[in-house]
Amino acid sequence: MACLKLDERALNGLWNSDHWERELSDPQRLCVGIAASADDLLAMACGWVVMDELQITLIAVDPEQRRRGLGRTVLKQLLADANNAGAKQAWLDVAEDNLGAQALYSALGFKTIGRRARYYRDGKDALIQSLEMQREVKLT
């Protein structure tokens, strides 16, 4: 499974195969990716919309492909898909020391609104970030 392979490379195996099976089969989940081939993902972003909020659960970019705009591309597509599904706000957690991800999220308008102490397996804190999503007006 391409998602599991990228998860292992980029996130040190955050989710196992059962979790990925549930994630990809749940119709309320949104997942987007950029593939190099049928079984090789370069980047992916996942989340789920509950009511009018997008909870971003994962953003991963192959370590050898970082700093090429792939994370921005999948995140923007996930936000667009969530916007189309009625989301008005997006939420995510980011490690306090992940400055590259924080810079990306800030560039897209995310703001830090809180902190989760010792949230990650390694004991690091997570910053809670939020984005008020813009509604696009579609001209006919």
C-alpha cells in the first residue's frame, strides 16, 4: 500500500495498515496525494470534515522530495476539497520543533491557538493551529 510506505518513510510509521485501511475506506475522509507511480507516493494529505470543520490528520512528504512545494500542493488541494464539502475552518496539530511545517502552515494562513503538552510519542508538545477558510464565489 503506497500510503503505508510513505508513512513509514516520512513519519516513521505513524499509522499501521489497519488504520490506513479504515482511513481510505471511510467516505467521510478526504485524502489527496501526488504519486510517482501506482505504488509510490511522493506526498499526501488526509483529513475529515465534521459539520463545517476540517480536521487535518496527516501531511507527509517523502524526505527526498521535501522543499519542492509538494506539501503545499497536497495541503491546498485538501483545503479545496474540504471547502467544497462545506468546511469553514481547518484544524491541525504540528510538532513544536517542526519549523518547516509551521512556516508552510503560516504561509497558508494558519494561526497557533493552543498547545498540547507531551502530545507526541517522543514527548514533544504539539501546537494547535487553525485556519478560517475563505468561501470561493463561483461565477456561472
